[in-house]
Amino acid sequence: MSVKSVKVIAQRGKAKMEFDSIKEAAHAFDCYPNSIRFSHDMKKPHKGWYFTIEKADSKKCNSCETVLATPKDDYCTKCYYEELTGKPMFESEKMGLLQTPTIMYQANGE
């Protein structure tokens, strides 16, 4: 049985919603996790909703439970990258270096 380390509460007027993670709240509001965090830190509404983030253990990553260097962070670098891009952090990508260049201006033959 795993214990949730984060609870996000979204409030607008009398309406109230609770989420088990910042990622889940971001998905529900169709935004990045940073938008939820910014709304909470600055106490400003995002799409009309105010967010409160309650973190049980502020020393661990929300996804992989590794110990964080900065307690204010929610995710480690690897999990943060994967949440934003949807790709594994250490996946190599082809750079397209094998493409043949196109010559725009031909030199006059002498």
C-alpha cells in the first residue's frame, strides 16, 4: 500500500477538487505542472482556480521517491524532463546529420 506524498486542492468559489499529484491536476486543467506550482506559490488563480499543494514528505521526488537536494522541488531532474517532454531522458535521437546539403548558388566554372 503506497502513501501519496502530495495532495493538490483546487478551489473556485464553493467548488473544490482534490488531486493525488501535481501531474494529475495539470492533466485535468490541460496545463504544465509549473502552472499549478506557480499558481500555488504566487497565490494567483489559474483558469479561475486557486491551488493549494500539501506535501507530506518534502525531501522525496513525487514520481520515483529519490531524495532531492532542494526540498522545494517536487521532481528530480529525470522525472521533471520526462513529465514535460513525454520522452525518456536518456533516449538518443537522430540529429539528421546524414542529409545531403543543397547548393543554393552554383559557382561559375572557370
